[in-house]
Amino acid sequence: MEKASKQKKPKPYNSFLKYSGLGLQMAMTIAAFGAAGYWIDKRLEFRFPVFLMLFILIALTGNIYLLYRNLEK
């Protein structure tokens, strides 16, 4: 029981920094994947943005997985 009382509680700003960092990571990943997909679509001259949508979907899936893993802790 003493071990539980000696453990430090996380400070509120630590949680804020952790989750704001995750949000920035998600935004930057989606933007980077979207830009890559857009570039490929323009390079291959597709009328419908196939790679843009595919890459954004991949980025969203990966970000949700990472968010799930980080929320477990």
C-alpha cells in the first residue's frame, strides 16, 4: 500500500502536453500523407483523387491505432 501512496500523480499540464502533441502528430501525418497522395494523383494525371483518399485513409487508420495504444497507458 505504501508504494501506491508514494507514486507521483501526473501533473495536469503533463497530460495537456501529451495529448496536444498527439493532436499535432495526427494533423501533420494526415497533411503529409495527403500531400503525397495529391502529388501522385497530379503526377499520374488522375481525374479522381484515388491516392489522396487512399493515403489519408491509411494515415487516419494509423493515427487511430497509435491513439488507442497511447490511451491504454
